[in-house]
Amino acid sequence: MSVTGRSRVTRLNTLTGLRFPAAFVVFLYHASLLGFLGVPMLSPGNVHDYYRSVHHAGALGVSFFFVLSGFVLTWSARDTDTAQRFWRRRFLKIVPNYLVVWLLALVVFAAPYTDMKIGLLNFFMLQVYYPDFSVNFGVNPAGWSLAVEAVFYLSFPFMLRLIKKIPANRINLWVAIVGLGIIATPFLSTHLVPAGSVFMPMEPETSVNQYFFSYILPFPRVLDFVLGVLVARSVMSGRWRNIGMVWAGVLLIASYALGYFTPYIYSSRAVCVIPAAVLIAAGAIADEEGRFTVFRNKVAVWLGDISFAFYLVHFTVLEGVWRLLGSKTYTAPQAAAMMLLSLGVSVLASWALYGLIERPLTQRWSNPRKRPAPVQQVVVPAQSVPLAVGRAGEER
């Protein structure tokens, strides 16, 4: 039960429906990177224009997922659960798909450019501890965020235990503190971390070292996850000030627009994360109150269900489709058609991953089998035995 007395819904379909749009903006961003990664999908001028139009869309999608993870895991946490069972479920949800796409990416495009060290670091989700883009985004470039999420999952049972001790009337204060910590992260990175001599090829004014500490390193990104946990606790305790889905969406769009006027290290890390949390809270409250949202229809929820697989596989599909079509430079309309084709193939590949790997494994192995209860022998008084007994279960 929620503190308001209503029975709390366990499946937040609006938040499930929001997952695919978040993954889709990452798809748009990664398509813009192909020209910077040796894949001349567009002419140099068109690549630059397209990149500038979506240059912090990927960061928005990633931040949304980090906050969403903390929110949903807190919302669905079971009082009787154990850390071991939680880790088991997360492992089965994340790791099989991750490794399948890791292998697929090697086969499709990464093997000729990936040495054994980078391959193994990515295999074991250790690529996010080295300030080197060739390591961070080696093999499957989308996989780095799963390595960050692994830190969230390992710490969640202990983190939730501590956060539950915060009095309800102080939850929103902690939301504000963590939000300020997120906003301060790029500031501290640019002022405390040496810039070094390597700068981002797409953002020549942004140091790779500073971007790594602000955006990729797991420990600062834990703040995004904690924000989701705290916002969930605020909603569950009735302390959250809800502004509704429409205004939350307007706020998120406005923050994204603001990102075009801020340095990249800020737009990629701090500008959109608070509005994303506000939208997530609004979606959960709408589901709890049974109000209509456009993200709760069957198609949106189905796309949300396969969104994790889509997020993992889409970059490999973009590379694979471009190679199959002849590895050439396209005009803008041709490139748009290629992206639509890649989007369709990514959805189909995600459906296959979800239906053949993710869903069967999680359904079959997420929870340990219950041992059958011992059969107790019941002694029946002689006078109560029927006079005539036919087949089992039948009395005459």
C-alpha cells in the first residue's frame, strides 16, 4: 500500500512506454557519430550539421535511463528480498544480452580494430575505468553504460537500506542535495581534473579526461541513480510536488534546448537530468492514479519491453546496414532512408533478443525454484473411510 492508502501499482506502464523514446534519441545521436568514426555515411558538411542538431541527445537518453533505473528498482523493491536474489535477477536481465551483442559487434565490425585487451575489458564490463575513448567505446560503443549500471546494481541493496532511514520530511531536501551534486560534477571536473592534451574530435573544446570523469566514470554517475531512488521514495511517501506529464515534458524539452547554449560537458551531464527525474515521477503518479498517458498503450509498452535490447544492438545494426549497402557516402535523403532501414532492423533484432534470450532466461531463472512442501501423512479414523472406493478421487 502507498502512504495515501491506495494500493500501489507494481508495473508502471507509462515508464515502460517512455523507455523506447529514450533509447531512440540515443539511436539518433549514435547515427550522427558514424562520420567521426570512419564511417562516411554523410558528406563532412552534412555530418557536422546533423551532429550539432543531436549532439547531446544521447546524453539525455543515458541520464534518463540512469535515473529511471533507480526509480523503478526502488518502486518495485520487495521487503522480503535478499541481495543475492536481486543480483541474480539483474544478472539474468543484463548480462546475457550484453554478451550476445558484444560477440555480434565483433563479428559485424569491431574485430579488425579491437585488440585483446580492449575486447576483454569490454567483455568483463571494465571499460569505464580508463580515460581512453578507444577502451570506453570499444567493441559495442553502447555497452559502456551497462558497465556503469553494474555498479548501481551492486550497490543498490545497501544504498536502499540507508536511504530508507531518511525521514520522509527530509527526502526532498536530499533530492535537492543530490541534484546540486549532479550539476556540480562537470564544474568540478573542469576545475579539478587536468585537461591533458587529448580533446574530443566532435567537441574540440572538451577535454577527454574531464569528460571521462564527468560523464563516463561510474562513481559520479551514481548520483543519477541515487536521484532516481530518492525521487521514488518521495513519490511513495506522498512528499513529491507533481507538475503532471505535460508540464514535465515541456520542462524536459526546454532543458534540452538550453543545452545548445551551454558548454558540452554541462549539456551532456547536468542540464537535462533533473527534468528527466520530474517526468519519471509524473509518469509514475499518472499510473498510480489511473490517469491516461500516451505512453501506456500496447505498442508503446511493447517497444519499452524491447528497449533494453534495442539500446544494446542499434549501433551494431547501423554499422552492419551501412556495410551491407556498400560502405559509401549518401545524400541527406538517402542517409535518412538508411537510418529508417536501420531503425526497422534494430527493432526486429531487439524483438528477437528479447523473445529468445532476455524473456526466457528471466522468466525461467530469475527466482530460485521453490522446494515442494513436505507431504504430511494424515491418519484417517477407520469409521470415516468410505465403504466402497472406485478410481482415485471417486467415491461410491
